[in-house]
Amino acid sequence: MRVNKQALLSFIQEQGMVTFEDVEQFFERSGCKYKGKEVISFLESHRVAWSGWNKRAANALVELWAAGKIVLREADALHPAPVPAPFNKNEQLYRNFYVRTIICPKREDV
């Protein structure tokens, strides 16, 4: 099944804050086909937020961001995000190329 953008947005809004791993679990529960070779990265830093999704799944998330419906933020001590496999075995490699990212619904105070 394809990714339902509205259902994805509703999930993010209900949770208030999610990681990419949370979104993958949502895809799994929803029966969405999301695995692929696409990369989601930050233009400013060229660091990768997440990888391993197909084009439709990545585009669904990016389109929500472009429409101003969600915010991608770097994780911090108050809002942690896990290091994705296989980088959890090589923290230095992860820090050089990835940025731990959380996804939040767009709010006026963000």
C-alpha cells in the first residue's frame, strides 16, 4: 500500500514529536511499502536525516515539510533520537554524515 500523507500527518500530530524510527513503525503498522534507497538530508549542512525509504515515502514526508505542516529539528538532550542501524555500531561515522532528527507538527511557537 502507498503512504497516505494525511494519515502520516495525523500520526505526527497525535504523537506531538516522532523520530524516523517511529515513522517506520507507523508505515509497518499501516502496511505501507516504504523501503528503498532514497536519502533525506538537510541542504544547509548536507548531513543526512534518514535513509532507506523509497521515493514515495520520502516525498510524502518532504511534501509535508514543504507545505509547512511539519518541522524537522535536530535532536537534543531534551528531545533525543536514536542512532539508526548500522551506524549504532560506529558512532563516529554517524556523527560525520548523519544528524539525529525529530519530526514535529508545525506550531506557532516552534
